[in-house]
Amino acid sequence: MRIGFIGAGKAGCSFGKFITENVRGEAGDAAVSISGYYSRTFRSAEFAAELTGSRAFEHAVDLVSASDVIMLTVPDGAVAETWQMIRDLEETNGKTFCHMSGSLSSLVFGGSNFAPDGRGRCFCSLHPMLALADKELSWRKLDSAYFTFDGGDN
């Protein structure tokens, strides 16, 4: 599974670094990889990519194409706008979209839940019950954090 991040702030960097350092398959290989980051500022995407050993994308469509799961790790007030920016792209077909806002449900994606929509897309939200203080070190606290999850009846 390849995870891409739209948003290279505290949440995106922390969650990406945690996955990079902790998620392993049975053989010890990476069960999940980080495809990379897209951000309003390319420098932020470059920083996050360097932190996680992934790639910085100049265009959101390229990140969506390279990913199976797309995490929207933008500020709460930008989740709906960010989804509007990418939702009609053909490249979103068959992908899973998840935001990490603590104040929004998965309904921000247009009334859908984790069950696939007509284009094979799934939607959810995942939020750590933990303050993420910085981009570089907060990932170390995620192994003891509780998470809320929203996205359907399954």
C-alpha cells in the first residue's frame, strides 16, 4: 500500500514518519510505503519527503496517481476545499481518501462513508488524540496515542 499526503505540516510529517519507522510486514519489509507529499509550498513537501525518504510532488494529481491512500493532512478549514480541488480527477477512482481533522467527519467528502462510492473511492477520517507539537519529533509519541476513526458501519 502506498500512502500519499496532501499537506506537509505537523500531522502529515508526524504520521508519515511514524509509518516509515514502525509499519513492517511479516518478513520485516515495509508493509506500507510513503509515496510522498504535495503541499501549497514545494519546500514544505521537500522537507516532509526528506524526513520520510519519499518524494515531493509539484502537482496534486501526480501524488494521487502514485498513491493508493491519500491522506488530507491540511488544516481543518482547508479539508473541504482540498477535496474540491481533487475530487473530479479521474486519478481518484478506486482510491481511499482520509483526512486527519479532529473537528470534521468523513461526510466532508460529500456524504459518503467508508463504503465505496460509484467510482470505487472510499472515505474516512482518522485523528490522533494527541497534540502534535512539531514536524520532526511528534511521531515518537504516536505509538501510545489513541485514535478516533470515522468511516462507515463496517
